[in-house]
Amino acid sequence: MPDITGSCLCGQVQYSIRPPYMAFQNCFCSRCRKTSGSAHGSNIILPPDQFTWLTGENEVGRFEIPEAQHFATCFCKRCGSSLPWLTQRGTTVVVPAGTLDTLPDATPTQNIFWDSHAAWYRLPDQLETYPTVPGKSQPTEIKRGKD
């Protein structure tokens, strides 16, 4: 399988990852919610030797919470996009799946820190779903699995 590539919103920073992954999971902890700006972070976890910065590594900023044992976050200094980060212990790389440009050969297999999920979060199948914008398209059913 060829390497999977990803980048930031402005394209200044690009990276590649190589399977197999240690995990692909949705994390509902408050830190992942804050860094993703969403209900959860969808993250691929892999060993550092399976990750490579392709361009723009000098444009990557990093923030660490001193009391956190593992958590950190990286971002593009130019556009602010979340980017992959090496855990504070240096044992794994956490890749925000939303930054991937090519499809990974896996999908999330678990939800972690569910007890910390935002009270306003609703599972996707509990919501109306539109192919584009409400008013410009009609609600559709969520398709399950592969066609």
C-alpha cells in the first residue's frame, strides 16, 4: 500500500503516514474537542517511524499542557490547521484524520473518553442529513457500510 498523505488548509505543511496503524479512534475528551473545534477528534495513532514531514515542518507550531502526560497539539503557524503531533513521551504520533488528503485503508474502530462527550452531541443517525445545505437539498438517509 502506498503512503497516505495529508496537509494543512493552506498546503504549506504536508506529511505522509505508512500503515499499519496502532489505532484509529474517535476521542471525545475535552482536549480533543478543543483542538478539533468539534464534538471529537478522529485520530490515527502510529509509531514515529511511520510518519514523515514532506514540506513545511518549520511552519509547524506546538503546544503542550505541562501537566498532561501524553497530550500535545501541533498546528500550521500560517493557517492554524491542526496537524499531527508526537506525544510528550515520544512513543506515538497522533494524526488528525481530517487533515488526510488521501483515503486511509482503515476507519475508526472505537470511541474513547465517551464519558467526557459534550452534552449537546448527538450520534449522526439521530440527525437529519443533507447532501449539501438545508433549503438547497432534501434530507437523505445515512448510508451504512460500503455499497
